[in-house]
Amino acid sequence: MTFPTHNISFWSGKPFWCRPWSILLTGLVIIISTYFFIEILFVDILITSLIIIWWVLFLYYVPKIYTNSLDSSSSIDNE
């Protein structure tokens, strides 16, 4: 009996605009733009904080939850 392996990357099914490089690049462009164009420190800090939260959420937690769900579903399938 062959067990399925879950080596599918979370990012492999995503379009190019939803890959880690585009998420980081978009966030950096927004941070730099607000720094140069708005020039209000409070707004810069607020936007930077929101983007860092966005990065942590979508670049760390979502792929981790995806991998954990694959692992748990494969352990359920193997029982």
C-alpha cells in the first residue's frame, strides 16, 4: 500500500501576485511610499505595523497552518 506524500508547497498553487516575493515587495513599496509622501510619523508607524502584521500572518502563520492541516489529514487517512 502506498501512502500519499504531501510535498505540495503552499505557494505552488498561488498566482504570481500572491507569492512571498510579491507580498514583501508590495509591503516595502507601501512603507517607502508613505515615508516619502505622507511624512507623518504616526501614519508611517501605523502603516508599517499593519504591514508587518500582514507579513507575519500570510508569510508565516498561513503556510504553517496549511502544512499542519495536511499533516493532520494524512494522519487521519493513515488510521
